[in-house]
Amino acid sequence: KSDFINFISDQEWKSIEPVSSWFGPSSFLMSSMSALFQLSMWIRHCHGYLTENVGIPVWGSYAVFALATLISGLILGLVSEAL
């Protein structure tokens, strides 16, 4: 706490270079990272639901996600080829 107070009172913050807009919280890069993190949390939730509530074994849940990945890749490939 005292280090933070000294940082402010001694105005050491003036010597720090600002963060580039590329790494700012509202940049495309950080928004994409946030979306990937939210997707990973959703996948984790679905995995927990499949293994705990539905009773699918862990390897079965992995197989479901592998199949979903293959199908979504196939669909995205077909759509991008058609465009």
C-alpha cells in the first residue's frame, strides 16, 4: 500500500510510457482474447454438464467436442469456399 501511495505522491507515473492502443482494453486484439476466454469457459461448463449431469464419460465428452470441431471446420470451409 505504501509503495502505491509513494508512486502517486512522487509522481513516478509520469515516467511510465502509456500502453499502446493495440493492447488497450477496447482494441480488437483484447476483445478477441476476451471472446476466446468466454468460449473456453462455455466449453468447460458444457464439459462439466455432459460428464456430471448426463453421465457421459470424460473421453466421450472429448469425442463430442472433437466431432463438433471437425463439423464446424467443415461448415466454415464450405461457406468460405462458396464466397
